[in-house]
Amino acid sequence: MRLAIIAISLFLTVQSFASPDTLMVESSGIRSLVGVWQGNAPGSDVVVWFHGGMRSDNCLKGLVAADDFSQLFPQMTVISASACRDNHWATMNMVNIIDAALDSVAARQKRLVNTVSLVGISDGSLGVIVYSMYGKRNVKNRLLMSTYGPALGEAPQVAVHPKLKQGKWRFLQGGADRLYPSVQSLPWIESFCKTQKGDCEPKFDPKGEHDWLYWKQNHMEWIREAILK
């Protein structure tokens, strides 16, 4: 599959987009705008952020979605692609978009990027799981917040994929999630971790809400443990 990457050398103003740099990445005729936040530490870890609302009509989400996260971890390089409409996180097109963007980051930073960490919120968590299955890179750490795993099938069938044995899994799930009730979402996560039999742990907050802001304001210790340790 031919991948074409067009790097846009624009230093975007804050008024336009949150990301200080951007890429236009193409795979099989599908284009995605990718926000890039360069880490301030040489050889910094690379994190892929998967935003929520993966089927919306907003095809620019990647340019702003990871800004808040990147400010919490300025030492890391963070990339955030834009999924929308039929080009959602559970498609091979978007898996290939992520890998093409990582190829570009590696070339621009003149180093290998063979291992990454993944962070997903809402249905972005599905992107974490699907990329872990089919992406080219090894995955070290995963943080999945407000996940609805049944969208991908039965947990034991998903968790047996051999590439999912690699790396760390941390699920943050809330009892006050307005979209994914814990009575439906939490059993799937628990079954996934039981089948996966690795470093896989659900973290449940009975008052937990759906959005990133709740987890950031109330459980930074869980976020740090998932990403840094």
C-alpha cells in the first residue's frame, strides 16, 4: 500500500489551531490532518492520542485534541490524527495513517521510533486496541479512558490477539459515565484483562464521568502511572 506524506511547514498560530505543527498524511487516497507537539527532551517518548467522536463530521479534531495532554507531559512528543465519518479508528486506513505519521516524525527527528505509548478517550480507546493489534510499532504503555469495548466484540475474543500481550494496559472507567454505563462497560474490561493475563488493570471511580477533564482533575496519579512508569 502506497503511503504519501505531505508535511506542511507551517507554524500555526494559536488562533487557528492548538498544535504548533501539523502534517497532512495520506493512505490509499484517504487524508488526515495530524497535530504534532514536539517533546522538549532529546529522544523523548512518543505518544499517540486517539480522540473521541471518531465518526463526527469534524475532520480537524487531531489538530486540537491532544493539546491539553501535551502540556501535562511537555517532555514527550505527541501526535494526534483526525478520524471522522467512515474513516474511524477501527479501520485499517486510520492504522496506516498513524504509522505514516510516525514515519514522518521519525524522519524529521532523525531517529528511530519503534516503540510508542497510546492514549484514548471515549471511542478513541477503540483506536488504542485496534492499533495495538495491527500497527507497526511496539506499544509500551496504554491509557484507555471511558471505553466501550463491546463495540469490537466479545472481550475474550479480542484479548487473545497475540500482539495485545505486549506492554501495559490501564483502563479508567466511571460509574457516572453519561454515554457508557459501567454496568455494560466494566464487565467487558474485567473480562479483557482476565483473558489478556498481562499487566492489565481496570481503575474504577464510582463518581467518574465520561470526559477527559474529569480524569485530569481527579486522577492525575492514575494517568501518570499509566504513562510514565
